[in-house]
Amino acid sequence: MRYISTRGSAPTLDFRDVTLAGLAKDGGLYLPESWPSFSAAQIAAMQGLSYVETAVAVMLPFVEGTLSEDDLRTLCTQAYGRFAHAAVVPLAQLDERNWLLELFYGPTLAFKDVALQLLGLLFERFLTGSTQQVTVVGATSGDTGSAAIDALAGRAGVDVFMLHPKGRVSDVQRRQMTTVIAPNIHNIALEDASFDDAQALVKAMFNDPAFSGKFALSAVNSINWARLMAQIVYYFYAAVRLGAPERPVAFSVPTGNFGDVFAGYVAAKMGLPVAKLIVATNVNDILHRALSAGDYSQGTVVPTPSPSMDIQVSSNFERLLFDLGGRDGHALADQMRGFETSKAMRLTNAQREGAAALFASDRIDLDDMALAMRWACEASGQVIDPHTAIGLAAARRADLPADVPIVTLATAHPAKFRDAVERATGQRPVLPARMGDLFEREERYASLPGTFEAVTAYIAERASAR
Ligand SMILES: *Cc1c(COP(=O)(O)O)cnc(C)c1O
């Protein structure tokens, strides 16, 4: 499989290089040259497969030419062996039609582990025995950072610099990052910054050829294709359990950077019968405005109890616009340059119509989020986190035929956001025993002003030039 950039003028790469690269040299994002596709019979054959075997079947076409089927199986067995549930990502039923897909049994309690545990092993495999060294620079609204740090701590050939907006992540999220004391892990708290500011700084570093070349920058946020690839798997796994390929299934996805829900789009492109993908946002609703009215214009980030969705620029939306716009890299590069200059753009008719065929969207405010948390408790005794609650609120309001099951992606363990959960439901979720001493561990991080100069100087002092 070869990978091409959404902006049409970067070299095509194989799976190994696309995994280590992150952003394309032309500022675009990598996508497979074409979508692999499964017949109904091939999807039916996934019934009864374990999570690991489903993962091997779904991902094999994407790694072709770089990894053998046995290699892929070994990596998946190791990555998903660390999950604290035998099903890896179990389904829980809420009422006749509403289901939760619980994606939070990994080491850091959010769905980011599903992709990053695999990505850490891919990095190790691709870098061990090579002289290549990389510097991972990432921005996090909380969950990517902890998942990436867990997956990469102590691994040879990789230095990690993780930027988070100071004071805008939960205490559990921060401690999961800052208490990992390893020589290759560097946490940076950006003063007076939002997640978008942090993400913009990271983009600027990638777009500075002198800096990004000198330190061989690499990305582990959801601009990295391998992460999205690993997330396609659970759409197949869940849908097959609920009756696919005979019965179409809808998914409601709490969305920030459009990575998780884009993986659902890819699953549909590969032949999975997806009735609808519901893009659920909090009050930071750029995606809801884009999908419902064609208006992709950047607002000001409002901090909410669902910080991993407090985003006003959704990096991966570019991948959808590219695919829906006939994969015309030069046209998309113009459209994105327009957005970068004016902070606003209109979707084209082709993009709007293409999106409307598969996507619905909704914006969930604080009251509706809290109501969904209470409803889940009352309906089935489930305590859910604020992000999941946004997905569930949108699922319950969605206009879909009554016989279509709706799977809400449960993206984080409620204990990760226990203050918000307690405020809404009166119940204080407890951290699973395996992280019981999180609040006793020593923290280590640097506080820096959110400027390009301050952050690049800090990295340059600590990363080895490559
Ligand atoms: C990252 C995250 C999201 C948003 O996922 P995207 O891929 O950025 O759309 C939602 N919920 C939780 C808990 C997250 O960590």
C-alpha cells in the first residue's frame, strides 16, 4: 500500500515511512492511495473472531509491503494484551437500541490507547536496529499525551516532547503524563494557551524545514495515519457483533479532532454497512456548523468538562474534505490555505452532499450532557464520562429508523473526569486499582510561555540533533 498527501505535492510513502512521518512535507495529511474493500461475505466471516484477529483482518491491506500477517498478529497480540478486559473493547447495552462501545480498558483509561499501544510497538519495530532516531512532538488536550507517553516511555530511538495547555486538562490526565519519569519523556505545560494554540505551535515546528529536519520530527497525534488505521478495527468489531453485514449499524462519536469518526468513515468506505455517523460536539461546535451548514469557521475555544473536545480546528477534517472533493490535492491545498489565512471557509457543494450522505451532527450543551449522564445511570446503572455523555445525548436525539442500533463510542473511563461526573450524577467514580497510587507519584514537567521561540529552544537543548 502507498500513501499520498491531501495537498498533492509530497512524495508518496510506504506504511513504514508514513508511520514515522506524521505531517506530509507539503503541509498535508497522508491517506492510502485507494480504499481496500471487503465483500459482505468477508465481513460475515469476521463474526466470532477475537479482537486481535479482527484487527489483523482489517489492517492487513494497509500494512501490505511492510509487515507480514504474522508480524501484524504478533504486534496486535502484544498491544491488546495490555487491556484490562477480555473483549478488549466490550459492548454494553443501555436500552433496546442504544449501546456503548467501551474503549477505555487500556493503560491510560481513554480510547487513545487502542491506537497508541500499537503505534508504540510499530515505532519500536521500525527503529530498532536502524540508525534512525526520531523526536516525537505532540500537542494534547489530555488523553493523547498520556497514551503516547505510556506507549513510548523508555523505547529506544525516540524522544517525546508533549505540550499541554496549562490548567486545561483534568488532574488525572495531567498526572498520567507528568508522573512517567523516563529519560526520553519531556512534558511541557504551555502558559495561557488553549489546545488549539498548542496544536498550532506543533504545526509550526513541522512546517519549519530547518527545525523539523534537524530533529527528525515525528507525530503521534491523530494526523498520524497509523492511529486512524487502528481505530477502524473497532467499528468492524462492534458492527459485526450487532448484525453486520445484514443489519446496518449507526455510530455516535464524541468528536474533537475528527480522528475517531474519520476511522468510521473509512470503515464505511471499506464496505461496512454504516447507517449513519453522528458527529457529536460540545459547545466548541465548528464541526457541527461545518456539517450542518457548510460553515467551517474557527470560533474561540470555550473550556468545558469535556476538554478532549475543546477544539476549534479539527485537523482530520482535511482528510474528509479531500476524499469528498474528488481527491484533488491542488484544489484542497488552495481551500486549506484560504482557511489558514481567513480562519473560515465554505464547504463546496460536492463536499456538503458527500458528507450529508453518511454524516449527521449535533451540538450538545452542558445541560444536555449532564442529562445524558443521569439517564445512563437511571436506564442501566452505567456511569459514563462527559465525552461519552455528549455522544450519547446526540445518539438519543438522532433522527434514525427505530430498527437501527446506535453505538455510542465510550471514549474515556469516568474516573478520568471524576469531578465532572460527580457534579452531574452525585456519584464519584473510583480509579481502577491498577492506577491507585497516581496521586502519590512524583510529577515532573516544565512550564513555558506558549511561543515558538521558547518551545523550540527547550526542545533543541534536550533532543539530540539527528
Ligand atoms: C481525543 C478524545 C476525543 C475526541 O477524539 P477525536 O479523534 O479528536 O475526534 C473524545 N473523547 C475523548 C475522551 C478523547 O480523549
